Amino acid sequence: MRTIWLVWAVSVWLLVGWVISAGAQTLPGLQRVRPEQLPPGVAEALAESMGRAPAAEVVPASLGEPIDRSQLSAVSGFGPGVGVRGDPGRASCASPCEADASSENEGACFDNLVADPAFNFYGNNDGCLYNPPRLQSLLPGAKICGSTGEYRFYDPVLQQTLLYRDLDYYRLVVTSCTTSLKIFFQTQQDATIAIVTGPNNQPSCSGQLFVVNAGTSAGFADLDGCSGLWTFPANLQRAVFQPGEYWIIVASRPQSSPAYRGPYPCGGAYQLWVNGQQPTGACCLPNGTCTSTLCASQCQATGGIYQGDGTTCQTVQCCAIGPLPGTTYTEAEACSNGQLVNTNGGCGPGGLASEPIANEGCGVIIKGTSRTQGALNDASAVKDGDAYRFSTNTQRYYTVTVNAEFPVYVSIRSLSGPQDCTQQRIVAEADGPACTPLTVRACLPPGSYIVYIQPSFVGVSCADYTASITCGTCPTGACCLDNGTCTTVVAPQCASLGGVFRGEGSVCAAGVCCAPCNVPGLVGVPDGVCSDFNNNVVNGGCFESVPLFSFISAATPKWCGSVGIYLNALGQYVSEADFYAYTAVTRQQVTFRLTPSFRGELWGFTDCLALSTPDAGNLFTVAPSCTPTSLTRVVEAGQTYYFMVQPNVTLGSNRIVQLKCGAKYLAEFFVGPPPVVGACCLPNGTCNVQDQASCQSQGGIYRGNNTTCAAGACCPNPCAGGETPEAREAACSPGMFAGNDGCFGDSGDPTTDSETLNPAGEARCGTFGWYVFDPVSFPGAYRQDSDWYRLTLTQPRKVTLTTTALIPFEFWQFSGATLNCASPLGQVVLGTPCSPVTLQGCLPPGTYYFMLRPQAVSASNPLSGMPCSPYRLSLATEACTACPCPGDVDGNCSVGANDLTRLLVAFGSTAGPPPSPAWDAAADLDRNGSVGANDLTILLVNFGCQGP
């Protein structure tokens, strides 16, 4: 601590120099320090001092903000002021200050700052250079932008020019709800940061300053400029700072440092901020009421039970649980919120600590209490577990129901003997929320057992629970043996046979059991078999301190492995996992296929980090028992890819541990050439080049083999919100029977198999695409989803219909209330992805049909490349203007090929009655009730006419 004392002494000495020189004056309330008050040897240590206060502002208009260094070069004495890191040969970097940062309460230093006799900018955050010390407040969640540097000062006592540092002091006040803090610091030039406090967390300039220590990370650090972020405390998130006051001191790196690269010009920017204001949450008070205004430590101080950060009284349950009627046993262990006393904690280092209950446990009703000791979410916190011991001479079905004022964990555990913990085994366990009865059940053969109850999370003050134990007859279930056969027995008997119990009430039906490894051609791949208190470390992979993998290749296409569930040395229920690794020589597609005799999980990942990070590119699938399940991945040349196999076990209510170690699975590995790739339009409108299967698994639209992500190739969902959804069918999918397929629907009648549009205008959001209707019987038979819309006009209206889709599509227009589905000819427009397509025209009164569907098959548009995807259809109508073109059949105020086509289709038809099948009233241009030569003449004479 000698260095810190010297720092304080030198700082005081510097203040003396300023006071002596140039008739300087002190600000009100400041005390002068006389030279004779300095300890011996201070003058000799000046060159190694930590510095003195920052100087007057250089740019008054931007007090405390990042400095424009071009304005400092004339006074700094350090050249043009571009090498803010100190060493002229090193590159500069941008200021780390963000737009939402507040400014330091003083300006940047400059040479010979004592030339300013008014001391206008002294004392803002210079700390111990003043009495009383001057500090700038720093609040949790706030960001400060400041500046550091070194400056030259002619010392009148030593009669020489010395180099001093700019010191900045910040005060951080920590309350009971701000103990969960992290301090971040980033600097533009080499700097030092220190966090100090004093006795009872109250620092002062008199006496010794104590540096906070957080395990592996000290409370100060030297940080290279431009190098990145410094975080304190390192690797710790919670409960580092006790309530009190802390001072944070920032300065340029000292000359005494071996890494000193100064001098450092004034104005080097830094950003300092504190994060981690402890949030509030729901707190269940001892009387069963709830409040959401307390943080965890405040809740515990009231004797309450904290329900977690961000929880509210609307989303949690609070209760005050009293004894149940007929309570036969009250826990003997006393509960207090002082030091945790645990006299019935179950199996521990000292053996078994438990409370005996009578009558072989049957019919017992217990009233108990529990608590935790330690900070909320602290992994080292201690939970008060309560163990109740009983023995039975008869096989019975035990049901344990617990209701607690806190989230609770309950288990039934077997012992080797009445007082023997050496072979403790979890038979059944569950955890559940507060104030909700939680039940575990197990068929127990004769032996010794404990019922174990404890809080399922920390942050619980003394709180009550009740537990009731009932006994009955054990139910049977299907038991799968290693040879694949099935027998119906109770769970303990199945375990004694070495089988896998499928659950109470399950039956031996076809496909329930299998022996996946009873196949020829197996090869040996390193694996191990777990057992209670003994994990398999042969290929434990990412779960070992040093990852262990079994490497596979194309030469290991098929092998047999085994996993299971076991108890570790701490008595914790653990699922064994087997890890495999494959390194590709060239770019390849690999497939790992798993057939387990149990319900399993198959993972694929790039490294151990990706295994625990869902968005890091890992793959995951559940493999049902006796069902082959695969993961396929393209592996780049030189890349190592990993696979993991483990049981699929869900923690929760009434979970019974029943999968023995050694449960077998068949693993198969296939290596092949990589798939052809093309452009994939993802649902958010972005484009990636990948294979077709990967594209469609993400809900993307595959544009075809060897296509590229050219500009405009993809767009986001065209439905912006507010549209009326397609009403008569869901998104196309296997087995879909559509209700708006018009002429192609089940009835073949567009009058009923279509959706009605509002003639006043509206917007619709629908889906269309190609899909496999029956993937089991006809796995490659694609169907085209068509959507039909009907519009009825009672007066002439100018109609505008616009469609935007994600896939190539066709937009058809038909007319006539008696549309002939045998040959529904009409106007068609082809649409491209992301580009709006419009049909527009002035239509006379009548009924019109519009059809949307994906484009037909072509070499550039394979069916599988156009999966079901959304489109937007908008309708707008307005009054028609006069159309000057006789011969306009389709009502678009012009005469062209579409008008001629419609007239030729209707040629020779009459209005009847009854009307001819091809009758089209719009083609009867002379209005004589038939379509003939005169109508054709009118059209041809006006062919090419263009209206407004």
C-alpha cells in the first residue's frame, strides 16, 4: 500500500505548487496545504507520481466532451496530436464514446495550466487533490465520456519542467439493490483504472485506500489504448459489491509502468459505465401476500420468497400454508434466517442425516419448513434439504404430494440400508412451482428409503410446506429387454431383469421394443458404459474437463453404442452422453442416423460452444424409440463436425428414473458428395446460397440449382399487416382439401369454390405453391394450389387488382356468371417474385373470376422450388370514364389480342334461352343477342384503339 500513500502525498504536494505560484487563489471551502506538511522524499518521487488535476478547458463550447485534437496541437507540445496512444509509430483509433454518454465534469488538460490564475476548471473531479475531495457521481446504468492525458508544468519549487497526469475521480454509491454490478471501461489511449474503498466501504483521502478484490480479478488494471473493453469483475455477474461507497480513479498509464509508451497528449477519450442495476420482481411475503416493488435482497430481508427478476404478482402464486388436517409429524429441525442449521439434510459427507417416520411411511402427513442461504442465483448458495426416512417389508406403490410456499424439488431415494448412504439412488423426482401440489410416485420393493424435499432455487427465507404419503398396489407396464422382447411387469422387476420400463399402464404392442444392435456389419467404435457414481469418460465430449470424442470416418459406417441415466458422486441425477467427431478431407455431405431402444436425442454442432448456443448453427432432433432418425450436414474440407447422442429426459412433474445404463442404440454414418446449391430466399427477405433441403427446412424458397443471390432476387413477406386472410383454406400442406380452388376444386363450381371480394375494395393475404398431397403413398406427386376470387359488379366500375408474391405466379381473369370450367379461357399475366403485377380495366356489370396460382413446371422452375408461400392481393374500384373504343370486350378501354380471343371463343353463340355454352355477353358488340360476323367486323375496324 506504500504506492497508494505516495500517490496521495504527491497529489497534495502538487496542490501546494499551484497555490504558491502566480498569486493563485483558492475556491471557497478549499484548504491550502503547506510545503512543510509533505513527508520526506516526496520531491524525488515526482517523476513516478500518478499526476495532478486536469487543467482548464481548451474548447469552452464543448466542455467535457470528446476533444478536437487539431485545436490542442499548439499547446500540447507533442506535435500534431494524431498519435493519441502515445507512441508516434502506433496507429490512432476512434473515440469509444457513444452518443448516449454524459460528459466528464471538466475539460481537457493542457501545458502550463497554472497560467490560468482563476483555477476555473479545477476541482470538478480531482478527488484527493482537494479537501474536501471532489468527485463526480456515477450512477448504475449511466455512461461517462471523459478524457485523460499528460501535460508539462514548470514547478517553481524544483525549478524544472515536469510531466504530470490527469486524474479523474468518480463516486459510485451501492445500495442493497445495486450490488449486482459490472464496471466497463474502454479507452482511446493507454490508461489506468482503479476501484478503491475504505473501512466499512466508506473511502476517504485520510488513511489507507483499499483496492476491491474479486477473486481472480484485482480492482485496478492497465489497459492498452484501442485494445478493447475492460470488465470488472471478470467472470462474475452478481453480489460482488457490498452496499457502500466506491471511488473509481481514471488516469493515463503511469511512467512507472513497464508498458509506458508516453507521453500521452491531453484529450485522449475514454468511456466508463456501470451496468447491472439489480431488478425487482415478485416477492411472496410471509403472510402469503405479494409485492412487485422489491429486489431480491430486500425481499429476503423481509423474510419473503423472491420469485425471480422481472416477475410480477400477476404471474406468480403466493400463499401461506398451514398444517393439513390430521398432521402426524412435524419436522424437528428448527428454521431461522441466521446461520443455516441442517440436521436432516439427507446423504452428505458425514453420512445420513434424516428424521424417521413411522408406519413404513404410509398415511403420514408432514409439516415442515425450509430456506436457502446465499445470494439469489449464486451457484454456491446452500439449500436446506429435509430427508424423512422409512423402511418397508412389502412392495408398495408410494405417492408423495408436497405443497410449498416456494418452488420445490421432491424425490424418493433408495438406500443400501436404514443408515447407509453409500448406494443412494434416485427412484423418482420432480420439481414444481410454489403453492401448487406436486406429486411423485414410485413402486418400491422392500428396502430403506428417504423422501427428500428442498427449495428448487435460492433466495428463499424460512417458509412452510406440507407433505402427505399414501400407499397402494404397484401398477404394471411394458418392459423392454435387451433382446427386443417385451414383458409386462412392475417397474422394480423390470429393473432387476435389466430392461427398460416404458411407463405405468403401457402395454407390449408392436414396435414398443426393439434390439437395434442385432444387425450384421457392426464395427467397433470406442465407447464406455456408465454406472451409478461412475460416468463413462471414454467419449464424454464437451461434458468433460478435457473434451473426449470418438472419431469416426467412412470406414466406420455402422456401430453399436449405449447410454443411460446414473447418479454422480453428489447424488445428482445425470444423463450420460456419447460424443462423436468427424473431420472432412474434402467438402462432403454427412448423415448420422440414430436408432435407439429408448427415446433419445441427436445433436450436431461445430464446437462445444455451439452445443449450448441454439443460434450457433447446431442441429437437434428427438429420436423416438425404435425409430431411425437422421441429421444431415455439409462439412467443409478440413472442418471437424461433432455429433452427440443422449437420452431424451424431461425434468418435471412425476418423472420416474427408469433408463438403465447400457441402453443400446444403433449409429450409422453415411458420407457422400455435397448437394447442388442455389439461391434461397428466406422468410425475412434475405438471400443465401445453400442446398434445397436446407433452404426448405428454414421455410425458405429455393430458386433453383446454381442460381445466385442477384440484386432483387428476394424480398420479405409482401403482407404488411391489416389484410384479410385467405378464409376458405389454410396454407397448402399434405392432405389439404382446399375451399377456393374454383374450377379445379372438388365441386368444379367457382360459384361455391371461391372467395368473394368486396366491390368497394379490400386487401387479401393468402398462400399458394406446390405441395405433396400424399407423401406416404405418392412421395413425389406434387399438387398445384390455385386460389380463386369472385367479384360481382352491379354498375360499371374501373377495377384495379394488384398482386405481389414471393414465387413466380400466374394471374388470370375470367368473366361470366355461368363460367364454363371445361375451357375457362381468359386473360393471363405472368408475375415474377417480388414485383407487383396489375390487372386493370373498366368492367360492365356482371360477375368476374380471378385466379392466382404458381407458375407451371419448367426447367428453370422445378416444382419443389416453389413451396407454399404468401402473396398479397389488393382490389381498388372507381367510377369508369367513357371508353371511346368500340370492340372493347374485356373492358379495359382498348382493343387488342385479348378482345379478339374472347370474341372468337364466343363466335356463333347466342343468348338463348337457354344461352349457348360459350356465350359471352361482352362479345356481343352489336347487342343483337348473338356473336357473329358483324361483331367481328366492329372489333377488327377498331383493333389497336387505345382509350384513356
